[in-house]
Amino acid sequence: MAADNGRKDEQSKESIGPNMDRRSFFRRTGQSLAALMAAGMFSFDFTSPRAEAADGDLSEKLIILHTNDMHGRIEEDPENDVMGMAYLKTIVDDFRENYENVLVLDAGDTFHGTSVANTLEGGPVMETMNMIDYDVMTAGNHDFNFGYERMLELMDELTAETVSANVVDDSGELLLPPYTIKEIAGQEIAILGLATPATKFTTHPDNIVGIEFPNILETTQEYVDEIRSQYDPDLMIALGHVGYGANNPDDDDFTTTDYMLENHVDGIDIFVDGHSHTRIPEGDWHEGTLVVQAYEYLKKLGVVEVDFSGDEPTMQAHLISTDDAFNNYEPDPEMEERLSELRDEAAQEML
């Protein structure tokens, strides 16, 4: 199957950057700063309280920022540990300012879940994602909650590319492009989208009339093999709303990410996951694949740092917490203003 990647214009990103307190990161992970620096994974200037990138060649580094299971939590909510989109935008902008290569991904369950999001049928989430300039998104089961036609409308308005390899209509045509290929840091990066087959049970049946979910194990391996043979990418990323260890792997409709990777699917370097609302502080390795997930509700932002300077890419993952965001950043004022307007628009719609 050839991928139709014409849904969004192909863009090579050449910017990145973080401003979290890296000292707290090293304390949390227990990693030795000397060891990480020796491995070439981190190049930060610790004389700055905002931890700007140190001088040096960052052209062979890639930062992947990832969110999942946002469920419409676009507004800051300190009582519930939610950073919101205004803080997220500041953090993403900071990465892009400080680093040369950044990729911003979302693993689904994004458009639906709060009164502001639901009243305007996902529009506020789509709009704020565009303000952040996400690169690629995949579909979660609850992204179908307004009906799949509305989901496609939202995705058409996203500046991000949208990918999913295992969602087809009743004629067998893919609902979305299965994958995209991006050139970043002088490398070809493949991003394959995957949806949970459990969508058929976890959104209202009326939302997916005429939609089917082919076997995820077979479909994933088929597309990984296709991408490997046609493009020979330097990095293969699966962007999946599948679920980590929380479902029943004996049922094809509830296959888990870890089950997929253990003796069933190979050839994936990084699996950016969602659906199970799992907090994986440093990522988990399964059969040579780094699995990452950033919890839920914008309580965490996932970061994967990839170094292409050796014979094979090396990777390390960590999470930026809401406390990190509140302690080290200020919310983006333009985003705050737009969030206030969207709140008013939703209130008017409910009158």
C-alpha cells in the first residue's frame, strides 16, 4: 500500500528548545550528569536558571515533544495538576528557540473531554494546537466522539499532519494517511499512526458507522515493512493510541503496545503511545523499541532526546511535569487571551 502523504504540506523543522529545571530532572531520574554528558545526550548551560542549550553542534540531535490523552484540558488547572496550553506553548517555543530540531507529536484522545471542548465540538483544542504548531497527530478512540466526519473536519483544519494506518471505511479505503516521512536533522524520520481497535467499543456506535479497524498486529508490520523497504528511514516512530499493559492482550480488540512489540511486531525504534494514561518517566524498552507515554490531561509533557552522531541513533526519555512548568515558565499571553475568548464563546453557545 502506498502512503498518501498529500494531506498536509511536508515541512522540515529546524528548531527546538526546553527551559525546565534540569537539576530536578537529574534528581528524578537518578542519572549521573557526567555520564549523560559523556554519552553526548545533553548539552545544557547550567549557569542559566532556565537551562539554555550550551554552545556546540546540535545539528545531529532531535527533540521529540509528545502529549497524549489531553481530553480537552486546554486550560490551566493547578488544583488538578494540569498545565494547560498556555504553559505548553511557552515550553514548546522555548525548545524551538534553544535547539535546532524539534518534533511535536500528539497520540490522540485530544478533542473531547471538557465543557469548552465539547460545547464547540473540539474546535478550541484544534485551534490551540495550531497556535502551538504541532507536527503530527494520530486519532484516539474519543476523538471519534463527535462522529468521524467531525473528527475529519477538525483534522483538516489542523496544521499538523494526521496519520492512522488501521482505520478504514466500509470500502476498505483508509480514513487518514497511514504515515508520513519527514526530513529532520539531515535524517529521514518515518511516523506511522495507529488507533486502538477498541474504538468500536469505546465510542458510541453511531460515531463510527461504516468504519472498521483491521487487525493491528498485521497492519502495523505490513506498514513498517513497506516504510523500511521504500524509504529506509533513519528513525521509525510509531505514534499510537494503543495502550500500555492495561488491556487484555488475548483479545485482538484490546491489544497492548508491549504485547505488540514482544514477538509480534519489529522494526520500530520509538513507540509514542497513548490510551492507557500511563506515566513512563524514562520510557520502557521492549525488544529494542523505546516506549514512551506522557500520562494524561496535560499533566506531563514527554521529551525524547535522539542523538544521530553515532553509527546508530541513541535515545533517552523523560517527562516535564506541571510543577516544572509552573516553576520555570510563564504562560503565553496570546494563548491566555484566546483561551478566555474560547471560554466566552462556549458560554454563549450554551445559552
